[in-house]
Amino acid sequence: MPLIELKNIQKHVLKDINLIVRDKELLALVGPNGAGKTTILNIIAGLTDYKGEVLFDGNKMDHTPPHKRGVGYLFQDLALFPHLDVASNIAYGLRIQHYPEATIEGRVKELMDALHITRLEKRYPQSLSGGEKQRVAIARAIAPFQKILLLDEPTASLDIQTSKYLRMELCALLKKLEITAIFVMHDLLGAEEIADRIAILHKGTIEQISRPGDIFFNPRTRMVSEFIGMPNILDCNDCRVLSSGLIEVVSGNMTIVLPYEGSTIKKIAIPPHDIYISDTKPPGPALNRYRATVTEIVPLRSVVRIKVDINGNSLLTELSMEAFDEMDLDIGREVFVIIKLRRLRYVEEFDDYHK
Amino acid sequence: MTFKKLSISMSFAVFVMYGVLILSLFYFYNGSLFFDTLISERTLFSIRLSLFTATVATLVSVFCAVPSAYALSRFRFPGRQLIDTILELPMIVSPVALGAVVLIFFNTPPGVFLQERGVHFVFTIYGIFLAQFITTVGIAIRLIKAAMDEIPVRYEEVARTLGASPLKAFFTVTIPLSKKGIIAASILTWAKALGEFGATVTIAGSMAMKTETIPIAIFMRLASADIEGTAVLVLILITIGLGTLYGVRLLTRKTTSLT
């Protein structure tokens, strides 16, 4: 039975949203600003009125007020209570629901240990760093034994390293506590790291909801394809294991060397921004460097999309407007292309996505 | 003269004006007379009556103001704008006029009924409570609403998702967070009630040892050309008033440093 079900939900920008979130699933709602992501969370939490139906475990929740829904909510601005110390912030939900003091103490300690914030117990929110506040807010949101957690841009305000670390930690904690969670994120890469499924939302409509790999290798709409950066998908005809965790894959008349421990790759996705163009021969070894011919130039607002042909393989690349102006590229011109994958996305067997 | 110097000079000029006015009270200062007037039964009665009525009126005002301010701060409902405008009444209409309106009301059938079957307000101590209440409650609501507007609704939403009913969220989050603002508003309301004259004299009259609050005592002494006595009572009123405002300043400063 699905834990959360939204049926024909309408509210402001949202147009007839239907969504099923499975028990213990981590679902990421991803999309540009104004897509309606936070509104969906507010509807599930009961913080706003709406048309349509929200069901938890098959039970209609539409007339259940927020405090009886049992839904934890990590707001983007965290909103830690400034008049309470860390331990009291975490204990707030338990106290308000009249849990026995021993249970409260045990739960608060358990969560502070799990989130490594025990040393902050007596501190007040004003004196905490961004990452610490985030941890306290997470502990507070799940403390009253919530089985559903909504997270609005949980790591958006943190630096990249802290954000990545906290995301992984949070993901492990949610899995351990068997919590069903819906994350709102604008960053697809972050969503990929933690989500079981990703829903791409655009202008109040769910464009695609599927496992991260399906979105990369099978974007169903033009919008999704644009949103994920229109990656080049290469079918691999042949693979040859090189030494020290490297593999050479052949796609058409191109060979690419990738860091990979296994022996077979069926498909790889190369985002356009991982393909660099140079009008002069780049120095260094010839690894993943090719001669190519420019076949198409599409200027956009801040970047220029350029299609190049490498031995019969057509690849889409992106150049900043400044770089494009400096290079003076034209259709038919020969250039040098370098592939530098910041993250390897590949299919090992069919239907088996990795990142 | 630069604009900076000009503006600073202007603020000093205003300060000097008030300073000179206060100092002029001491022109009629006479040590023994001051002391005699201060400990006279009539003066002590006025002080006691003023402190008592202002405190009761403030408690009732704040009791009514807290939920009203919360409603105006948090909810959108029909008539909200109208209520918000009416709250300005004590600020735009002179207290004498407000008092006159109350007196007129007590001459209408519902007013007569209330006076005969309920509490007799006209020319009694209850009239002082009423006068102070009607002139302060609007201001109390306005001040407390301002304090509550400062508290983001988000805190209450968080409390709701953690299992708090709207009432529990109000008492465990909104009230503690706006506590200092409510106390500051209460002190200002109290100071306003303490100095209330126009409505009080209209509703409760000016009866020595009966409805004689400090402002009314000042009026009565001035009317009987008792300049020394007037100066003493004004000094008492100024001391209490400025002391209160200084307390509010201290409280507001602490509030600011906390947030």
C-alpha cells in the first residue's frame, strides 16, 4: 500500500497533480523555481488548503489538521525556536504530545548522538553554525516518531562539502529509521545522490517521475531533457579493461577511457558541459582528446550550444558566450575536443543505472 | 551649517524646551511644602488611586489586546481593515470626546440599563477604569500586534507539524517569543493610563478623594491657583512616567540583543 498518495491536487500553479510515494521511499521533487515544489510539501503537511485528495496509507487526510497528520517538516529557513536550547528544540514535539519524560530524554539523546550534536545540547540556535542548525532542525523534525518527513531544500544554504556530507548522512539516517521522505531540491546532482526516485516538476506539472537513471538515459519530455542538461548518451559497442581501475569503451568510432572497476558498460551519459572545445591543440597526453568538426551552432542566452562530429559520433557541447566569441567558430571548422567527466553516469547492464 | 549639525541642533532644541519646562517647576519649589504636599492624605490618595486604576485598566486592556492583536496579525477576515482603523480612534479623537461619547451612551436605553442593572460608571471609580480602558486598549492592541508581526508565522507552522494545536502553538511559541514586546506594550499602556485625564474627567468627574487621580488632582489644584501643589504633582507624574519609559528602553534594548 502506498504511504502517501496525492490525487488530482490543484493549488495555484499546481495543475492536477497525481503522485504516489511508496512506504520508506526517498523521493526528490526537483524543478526550477516556481514549479510548485514547496506547495506540494505544504499540501501534504496540511499547511495550506487545496483541491483534490491527500491519502496516508489509504486514509483521507484532507480534513486532518497539521498537528494530527504526523508529518515532520524541515523548512528551508529551519526556524529553530530562538527561546529554546538545542535539547528543548528537539524535545518540543515530544513534550507537546505529552510523551513520558524518560522517553523524551532517551529520544533526544538518541537523535543528538545520531546527528553528532550532543555537545550542542545546551546551546541556543543563535550561536550555531549553518550546518549545526541544519542538524538540530532535522532532529527536531523527526523526534516525535514521525514516519513521514518533508524536507524543503535541506542543504541549500550550506557549502558544497558540508552539504554533500550531510545529505549522505541524512539519507542513511532516514533509511535506518524507516522514514518515508520527500525532498524538495533544485539541484539534480544532489537529488541523484540520495533519492530512490526523482520527480521533475515544471510549471505545476510532474513531467517525469522515475529512478535517477531513467531520467538521465530516458528523459521523456523536451523539458526534462533540457533540465538535466541534454546529456549525450553513447552506446558502448566494446569494452577493454585497462590496468588500475580504468576501462576503455568504444562507441562508434570513438574510444573513451573511464575510471571504472568492472568489465562492461553498455551506455554512458556525457553532459555537454563536460565536453570542452579548443581551437588549438591542447598540451598533455592524448587521453579522451579528439579532433572534431563543428556541425551546428545554436546561441542561447548565456551559452552557445555546439554540435561536433567526432569520427561519425555527434556530440552536443556548451561554450560560454565569451569563450565562443574568442574562438570565432564556424560550421565546418575543425576543433579539438576534450572530455573530462566530473561524474560518471553509466548503464552496466540494461536497466541497471549507476552514478 | 551642515544638515547633520542642523538636525542634531534641532533635537537639542526640543530637549532644551522640555528641560526648561521641567526646570521651571522648581521655581516654585519649596522644600517643606513639597514634602507636606507629597505626604498629605489627598496626594497619597491620588497616587494610590492612579496606580491602582492604571494597573487594573492595563491588565484588562492587555488581556483583551493579546488575542485581538494575534487575530489582526495572523488572520485575514472580513472587517479586519475596519477594526484596524477603529483602533486608531483613541489616537485621533481627543480623550474628552471619547469620554463624551461614553457619557452619551450611558444616556441611551442600553446605557441606562447597564448602569441600573450592571455597574454604575458615571462619577465612580469604575468610570476611571472605563475611561482608562477605552483610551488605552486600541494602543495596546496596536503595540502588541507590532510585537507579534515581528515573529515569523513559520515558528507556529513548525510547532503545528510537531503536534501542537493552534492554541498550544500560541502559548508555547508565539507568547514566549513576543513576551518582551507584550511587557513593553503593557508598560507603555500603563503609562498612558496613568496620565489619562480627558476621558476620566468627563466620565468620572473631578471629585476630591473620590475620583481624583494624579492628572485630575493637577487640574483641581491649578484651578484653585495652588501652583506649588501643582508643581509637586506634575513632578511626581513626570518621575513615574520617565522612569517607566526608561524601563521600556532597557527592555527593548535587551530584546534587540537577543534576536
